[in-house]
Amino acid sequence: MHARVQPSVVALLLAALAIGSAGGCNIVGPAYYFIHGPEKTPAAFTLDKKRSTVVFVDDQNSILPRRSLRMEIASAATQLIQTEKLVDDMIDSRGAIMAATRDRDSEPMSVVAVGRAVKADVVIYVVVDGFTLTPGGVAYMPSARVRVKVVDAVNDTRLWPQAEIEGGAPLNINMHEKPGYRPTSPSQIVQAENELANEVGVAVAELFFEHEAKRPNRK
């Protein structure tokens, strides 16, 4: 038995095709979007749902203007991973940051050691390489650069990306410019930094599930 297509659906499809033809553009675009929805970006790596996981944000070069932003990034990533139900047991990132901080007076603690300190099987390791609200010091256009690795803390092996990408998978976050706006007061700057940190965390989590390719506040 063939499924019956509702007349309203047919009408909308015909309208989309007519609009595309009238404008002389590719008529596949609007019809495809109507049927399939927004363009999707596939997961770069699939986390093991049954293995306890922690997000650890590292800022050894003091790129972030405030230490608390490490937790903002980690929390945003952790929360979205939990929301998407990618992992059953997500460990609080504060423990990982505290463990690494205690060890900074001597040699930096390894990623594997950080994971083991909080009893995590897997560590999502995020290294901050860039974080600014005004690239070039002029326009307000927040951006950040991080590198991401997924490490097996139990077996001391890298899970993702492949070893050839030694420093980790690069991830650039560029938010839309706001012409004529620039945070000036301390409270405005803190809010803007928190918003960028949250966006970084979301982008990190999105590496692990299929998601819409476009976000409203990110390029």
C-alpha cells in the first residue's frame, strides 16, 4: 500500500519549486530543504556510551582572560553531551581541573593521570590556543581556537583523532560580528566572555553527534 501524501504538503512543494523557477535559481535547494530539513554535519567521533567520561580544558599558556572560563567551556560541553545522551556517566569537570591545578607546582599532570584521578575511563581533552572578543582590537567578533583529543585513560591510548594529527583536532569558533557594538563595562565583558566560552563548549560537544551545520550566532 502506498502512503497517501497530504494535499497541503504537495501544495507547499509545488510552491517551493515555483519560487525557485521564477527566480532563475536552483530549484532543488528549497524543495530539498523542505523534505530533508537543515543541512547536517556528521559526528567526527562516536563516544562509548558505557564508559565514564570527563571533559578537561587545559590552558597552560594562559590564553583565557579568567581561569573560571575553563569551567565554563567544560560545563557547556558536558551539559550538551548529557542532553544528547551520548554517555551514561559524565564526570564533573571541576574534579579534573582541580587535580591538574594541584600538580602544576611540579610537572604538569598528564591527561591520562587527570582521567585516572577522577576515575574517568575517557578524557575529552581540550587545549585552548586562542580566545578573543575583538580580533585586531577593532570589531566585536568573538572567536576562539582549540584543539581536541579523546584519550583512553585506562589503557593510555589516544582514541581520536589519528596519531598523525599530533596536537589534536583543530576547532575554530567564530561568532557573528555585531556592528557598532563593543562591550566596555566589566560586567559586559564578563558576560561576553562567558557567552564565547559557552559557544566553545557547545562546539566541542557537537564533534560527537550529528548536528545542524549552521548555528544562529556562529559562522
